[in-house]
Amino acid sequence: MYQAFLVKYAEIGIKGKNRYKFENALCSQIRHRLAKIEGEFEVTREQGRIFVEAKGDFDFEDAIEAMSRVFGVSAISPVQMIEDKSWDNLVKEVGDFVEAQYEKRDFTFKVKSRRSDKHYPLTSPEICVEIGGCLLERFPELSVDVHNPDVFIWVEVREKAYVYSKVYTGACGMPLGTNGKAMLLLSGGIDSPVAGYMIAKRGVFIDAVYFHAPPYTSERAKQKVVDLAKLISRYTGPIRLHVVNFTDIQMYIYEQCPHEELTIIMRRYMMRIAQTLAKENDCLGLITGESIGQVASQTMHSLAATNDVCELPVYRPLIGFDKQDIVSFSEKIGTYETSIQPFEDCCTIFVAKHPVTRPEIKIIRRSEEKLSEKIDEMVQEALNTIEIIEVDG
């Protein structure tokens, strides 16, 4: 019975005179997601609401799922559109809606109304009272509960009238593209996909970089990262995944530097390369999945040491999370099962037995001087041989 949806947003509503820009971005993202499913849809905005109307046959569940993954959407409600909003017809249509929607009508209800058409002869409270009375008269088995009803019957009177009672939760956040772009350091672990999701939820487009170390890491390890990028791109939109061959750099660091400093120094070169890519791709910052104290490279001292090589800001949305928080989030967004597949990335192959947890930046810099003969050339070679994979879930 549904050919249209009412899409609600939350945070966008406080944006004042710039709100229309966020609404337009949200409409654009909804159109992009719906273009991937069967059917033709028209997306329009009207006075604090966005409406999606299907032009012909479509898959209801696919449409709901597609819209629920759009950042900026707080709720989706399938609506019945009422072209003739005259009072007598409105009352009849709302009654027909309840009859068609609920085979058993032994529930409590409350009518809620929003009248955006200020020329309409009844106010919002009057619409609630009058329609509630008409529903009780037509369906005596119903009863009203204004405090804790089983069902809300929503009636909105605009250019047309709309009635609905079901609400599907959206992803919330801000529409993609309203807050620039950032580069995600994506590994095959649990944390970094969640970090990318969380920053994208604030309206940030995501590119990604993965550090691959053949033959120490397999092609299956790389495919695992591609699969993770596809999973989060269902929310973040298309991702350009930059695959960097990091083997020679890792081996050189391994040969030249103290082994307890390997993780920190490798991490610093990853950040340098990621920053170069970020600047080339108009990104405004880097994103990592680091959480304070989770591993040796994520102590406060270690994070300070990796930040030392960065000019761009580094966003760490998981910084105060414990591991179970992150696992729960990864399960929610559907990346956990892929993340725990047993294919190790380059970070886990070259781990020191006793890594330094309180690195001193001046000592790390001194150790990096041992790399000066070849490291710049190796970094440039890694940048020149990057594989770019376009990912869109």
C-alpha cells in the first residue's frame, strides 16, 4: 500500500540559514543509494521534511535498507499520501489506513498531528482530537492512551496530507560531503573500519590507504581489506583504496633500527605516506583506529611519537573506547566477521618481542637517521607503485 516515504532528520534542523545546504546534500545521498536498487524514485524536500516517492514497482525492504544507511537520516516512515485533504476525505483515508494496516485492532493508540498548511481550517490539536474520535467511532475495539500508546497514528497536513504509523531508525549523523574528506589508515583489524564509519557519520567523505607487505602478507589479506572497505562503503559511499607496497620499507627499518622501536618507526613512515596521499587527494586529515593503551604503539607516548611526523590533524574517534566497545560497534555495522578472518596484515608480522611503550621522540628521530641513505627513495617508489581500487558497496 506504500508508494512514498517520509524521511526525517534531526541534527540538520539546528543549522539555521545554512540548513538548505545540508538538506540538499542529504537528498543527493538518498538519490545515490536508491539508484542502486530496482525502481525509480523522486526525492523532494519540503519544510523540514524529505519525501521519497516511488514511480512504479519497487522492493520495499531494499528501499528501507538503502535509506537507513544514509548518514543524516534519523528515521524513515512509509506514508500513505492523500491528495484530497478536505476534512471528510482525510478522516475517511485515515480510517482506511488503519483498517488496511492493522488486521487486529485491539490496541491502544494516540493521534499526533503536524499542520504545516496554516490555511487548513483545523489546528494540529484539533486534528488529533477529531480524528481520534472518528477512529474510536469506526473501530470500537480501539482505545486511547495518551501517555503510553501501543501505536502512534501520525497525520501531517502539507500541500498534500500524509498518514503513517511505522518508524524505521536511520543512521543519524550528518550528510556525506558536508564536512570535507579525510584519509583512513585501513588495516584488516577490527578497529580501523569502525573509525572510518564514525568519522564518515559526521559528514566526511573517506578515502583509504592499506599497507601491504608481500610475500609476508598474502593476497587474501589484501582481499580482506578490500572486503572491509566494501562493507563500510555501504555507509560512507564510494572509497578510493590506495594499496601501498610496504615490504622494502619494513625490511629496511627491520635491518637498520633497534627492534624495540620497529613498531613506532614503521608507524611513523605509514603516517608520512598516508599524509602525502591525503594532500594529493584534497583530504583535510588522517583517520586511525587507535585507542589509548590498547597496544604498545597506542600508549600516550607512542601516539605523541607518531603525531610528531604529521602536519595534518589525526582523527582518532575510538581513542577512549575499550575493546568490547569497538567489537560491539563492528558487529553493529557488519564488519566484525570479516575483521576476525585469520589473514594477518603487515602490522602483525614485524612486531617486536619487547616493543618500547614510552618512546622518546628525540631517540626515535636519531634511530631514523640510520635510514637516511635509502629511505626517501623507497618511500617515493612506494608512492609511485600504488594500486588504486575503487570500492563501492
